[in-house]
Amino acid sequence: MSAPAQAAHPAPSDYPDTIDAAVLKVAGVVVLGAIMSILDITVVNVALPKLQTTFTGTDHPLAYSTVAWTVTAYTLALATVIPMTGWAADRFGTKRLYMLAITLFTAGSVLCASAGSINQLILFRVLQGLGGGLLMPLGMTIMTRAAGPKRMGRLMAILGIPMLLGPILGPILGGYLIDKVSWHWIFLINLPLGVLALAYAAWALPKDNPQPSESFDFLGMLMMSPGLAMFLYGVSSIPGEGTFFAPKVMGWGSAGLALLVAFVVYSFKPEHPLLDFRLFANRNLTVATVTMFIFGAAFFGGLLLVPTYFQQVRGEDALHAGLLVAPQGIGAMLTMPIAGALADKKPVGRIVPFGLIAIIIGMFLLSRVDGSTSYWGYIIPVLFLMGLGMGGTMMPIMTSAIKTLTAHQVARGSTLLNITQQIASSVGVAIMSVVLTNGLSNDKLIAQAGAFRIASEHVTDPAQMQKLLQDFPLVGSILAKYGTDQAAGAAALATQVREAMGTVFGHSFLVAAFLVLLTLVPAYFLPREHEESHLTDDESAPQVLIH
């Protein structure tokens, strides 16, 4: 095919050194779309306990592993559609595709709010994910082409705003809507946001003039998307099955992995593959991607435990759990712009390790929590420290990867980074879910207390109750200390169960700490000398004009 006639990419000297109003106008579109996508993930996370009883009533709650598919289905759709972003952006134009993604996401949100069963909700979450999967890689492509090479670090800091607002506002907003309004509004909130984002995109982004130069890799798509979906389905089934070696996990996971391996081997043959693994010939991109994968699996897996600890161990409602998690996002908000500015001037290999060390220290400190650890005296300062570390880690890693690419490689490079992040997050969540689930089920007191509560719900005969107490000796020994004072005995039992659960969460945080510690290995190979940006190397690369 002939090359498209496109405007020459500006020379490096044509880009200003500061983030000007023109870039901020485009950034507003990208940030708003990314906020919709990321906020929705964190909002739904705190809604899972509510969804267990929404469709079946409090007497017949759904299994947690069932409602968790409302999160998994979204992630699967997200990961499946991301590989198409690079080709679709060339074929249809970034503005059209971005507005289509917002429309799909918004329509999916409205359908989710109208769901009458858990199966309908899971299906509509897939539609929502198809739109959400396009937003981040498209946004990254739009922003990098608009800002140029001199402002990459500060640009990635702007793009990191949604990653900050998600952990801060998501749990708080979700908790408020669930407790004070209704679960429907965790999805309906996207309707006004979607309309605003569409209007803003129509105004701020220039008109598309797509002239595609690449054919679509249909064979690669037939291997990549089903393979990735099956692999993530297998991985996401681990918490429900309780082991990595369950037939469901091994069957789906192995089949998906086989397709993915075949896809990787095949991808080096076509001129324009669905995912361009040739980009990994770039050492800096490879190191940054490996670092991001290990970090994403460890950090986001551990992040899942924090609101769960507040709700299950400390008895907080969704709103208060969200408020207690906010210090982590506030810490990241402080360091992310600083790290972004430094990444424009200093090698990221001299920035990222400091952020990782802060997170590692925080994770190790969290491993000492129990059922009564002080909030303000211990947990909140630790979460704030971890937030400081996060702000100095994620965006500099992505900056290092993007700076090594030429302008026409950005769409495909950002696709690789987003796929890596999605897979890492799914793997990390699955690992930490298994660690936590097995820890809770293996603790004898927790297991006996749960079984005793269910067995004693409708027991009124004293002889039967005495028999139950013999069947559950750990529970019986605690209650026996209080004789006929049942209220005091129940309170003492609940206190000891919370302490035991706190210990299990502490052990789970310790596993997460060691996983983050592993990130220091690839981080050691991040660039330690000045990096020249290659965004303007290809003068015929397509660009996003700013008006």
C-alpha cells in the first residue's frame, strides 16, 4: 500500500518546554475519558458485597466468586479490545474512535443500571469494557503526539491524574451511592460524564482525516483475543476454585496460554502484526515493560486487600472504607507531578527505585496489622507512604517506555503497555485473592466461627446448642468462659475472630511486599543515563494537530 500523505511532524525545537493551554485542552478530553474508565473499576469493587444480595435477597446471597465476575468480565473485554486500538486508530482516526469508545462505555453503563439479574449485569459489563478498553491507549496516543518529546514526563503525570482520582474518589463515591442512594447510580453516574466527554471531544479534538496504510491482522486477532480471554478467565477462576491446579483453571488457562504462545511466534511474520513484538528489540522498552508487569501484579494485587481489610476485619461500611483508603491517593498526588518533572530531566533509573523502596517499606509495615491496629497512629501514615511511592513509580516507568518510541510507534507501543498492565493486574489480583482465601479458610478459629454461625442460626433447643459447641471446640471454649452471658460471649468471639482475620491479612500483605521487592531486579536495568527522545525521529508520522 502507498504511504498516506500526512503533515510532517514538528521538529523538536517547535515544541515548547512547558505544558501550554493547547495541550491542556486536549489533555482534558483524555483525562475525562480515563477517569470514567478507571473510576468505574474502583466504584464497582466496593459494590460487590451489595451485589451479592441485590438480585436474590439477603436470605440467599450470591457467592462472592459469582459477583466478582462483574469485575472480571469488564477486565476481559478491556484486554480483548486493546490490541485492536493501533490499527483502528489508523483506519478510522483517533477522534472518531475515541468518541465511539465513549459512546459504547456510556451505553454499557446505562444497560448495567437496568440489569435485572447478575447474568445480565455481567453481560452488560462486557459491552462497557469494550468501550473502556479503547480509552486509555487511545488517550495515550493522542497525548504523546500532541505534547512532543520535551514534555513527556509532565505529560505522563497529567495522564496519571485518573489513576490518582480512581483510588481516591472511586471507593468514596461508590460507598456514598450504595449507602445513601442505590446501586444503580454507580453506573448511571457515567451518563452525564459520557455526554460531557462526547461534547468536549467534539470541540477539542481536530477533525479526522484517516488514510490507513496497514491491513488488519485477522489471523493474529483470531489467536490473540480468544487466547487472552481464555487465559484471563482461567486466572480469574483461581479464587473461586481455591487452587492453581483445578481443572477449570488449568484447562482454560493452558488453552489460552497455548494460543498466546502461537500468537507470539506468528507475530514476527506479518509486516503489520496485531501486537508488534519487534518493539521489544528496544532494550529500554523491554526493561520498562518487565518492570511494569511485576510492579503491577504486586502493587494492584496488594491494593485489593486494603478496602477489604477495612470492611471485613474492622467492620467499616463502604463509604468509610473508601475514605480510609484516600490517603494513599493523596500521597501519590503529591509525588506524581514531581516525578513527572524529574523524568523530563533525569534518567528514570534514578527515580523509580526510591518509589519502589517506599512501597516495599509500606507493604512490610502493613504486614504487621491485626484486628485492632490504630488507624491514625499506624495504617493511614503507612498508606500515605505507599501513595508517595506509587506517584514516583508508575508514570516514570511509562515515560521511559514511550520516550524510546518514534511517533508512529506510539499507538502500538502504548497498546503493549496497556495489555501488560491489564494482564499484570489480573494475575496480581488472582494471586492475592488465593493467598487471602486460603489463609482465611486454613485458620481454624475463623473456619469454625463461620460454620458455627450458619449451623446455629435456627437452633433453639439447649441440648442441640450444647452438641454444636462440642462439634466446634474452639468456639465452645471461648463462649464457655462467659457462661449464660451470651452477649458478652458473642462479643468476645467476634473480637478474637477479627484478630485472627487481621493476622491473615498481615500475612497476605507480606506476600505482596516480597512481590514488590522482586520489582527491584528489572528496575535496576532502567536507564541511568540521559535518554534522548525518539518521538520526532519519523518525520512522516501521523500527528494530532492542536487548534
